[in-house]
Amino acid sequence: MNLVRIWDLPTRLFHAALILAFVGLIATVQVGGNAMVWHFRCGYAVLALLLFRVVWGWVGGYWSRFAQFVSSPAAALVYARTPFDQRPPSVGHNPMGAWSVLAILLALGVQVTAGLFSDDEIATAGPLVPYASGQWVSLATRYHTSIGKLAVFALLALHVATVLYYRRQRKIDLITPMVRGDKLLPAGTRASADSAGTRVLALVVLAVIAVGVVALLA
């Protein structure tokens, strides 16, 4: 058994940055008023991070690529029905965890997009409101403030609960590998590339995406 680099630094920083941006979204909407300016900025940050993760899912470290951890729905269902002790070990995300991650990313993406078209008809309106019909703005606003918000909270709560369950009940630590990047695995397990070159690539990708988001929305 050797320590193998599974989660490259860009993936780990994405994870941490997404958490911070999400906390910022919640804090600013609770304060309201002038803090809504920062609510939108946090939303732009989440959007940029999600777009980065989509790109990184194709060109990032081996185990960060969608092709390596996303299985078919049928495979995920078979995995879910398999008794825990008979499930094959997973290097990165297991089939159920992979779909959980995709669901969270999708829910956040839809929530942020709805926010761009939302209007409280008082003092706060998304940057894309002028380009949409009143019916679409009304629908996006209702979704953003109710269904979308609840969906994101439910998925995140399930994600956290699952991680804690694995750690406390199954004695499987999913947190440390995501923080440090390495996981104790059998010798010969393929490692994710995490060199200076890949980190520079990630920085360039994020910078291009961030500039694009700011140019289009801010």
C-alpha cells in the first residue's frame, strides 16, 4: 500500500473555494441590503468555479476527469444494491458518490443561472433580467428563492451526511484525501498528474473563465 496522489491541487482548491463562495452566498442574502452586491459577486464566483470544474473534468488530473469516475446510472444502481461489504473498492468517487457530485454541480449551476434572471422588484435584479421576458424572470425568481434553494440544501446535506456516515460508521475517511490529495492504495494504482505544469494550466483556465464571466455579467 502506498500513498497515491488522487486529487490534484486544482481540484482540491476548487472544492474549498466553492464552499467559501457558497457560505458567502448564504451570509449575504441573510444580511440583505447593500450586502446583495456581494451576493451577486459570490454568485459570479460560483459560476466561474462550476465552469472551471466542467473544463477540468476533461483536462484535469486522471481521477478528476469525468470519464474516470462517472459511471452509467445502471452501474450506480447495481452498486447501491450491493451489500456494503461486497462493494468493490473505489479509488476516487464510487458510482453513487459520482452521481451525487454531478447532482450538486447541476443544482448549483441551475440555481446560479436562475439568480442571474431573478428580480425582487424592490432593489435587486440579476444582470440578465433586461434580456428576458417578464414570465421567465418571474419563473426564475420563484425557482431561485424556493425550489432551487431547497434542492441545493438537500443535496449538500445528503453529501455531508454520507461523508460523516462513511467516516464514523464504516471507518472510511473521505475528507483527508480531499484535503491532502493522497490516498493509501495498492502499489501500481495510477496517480493523477499534479505538477507545476498542470497547476499553471488550471490557473490559466480559471483566469480565462473568470474574465469571461466578469465581462459578460458584472
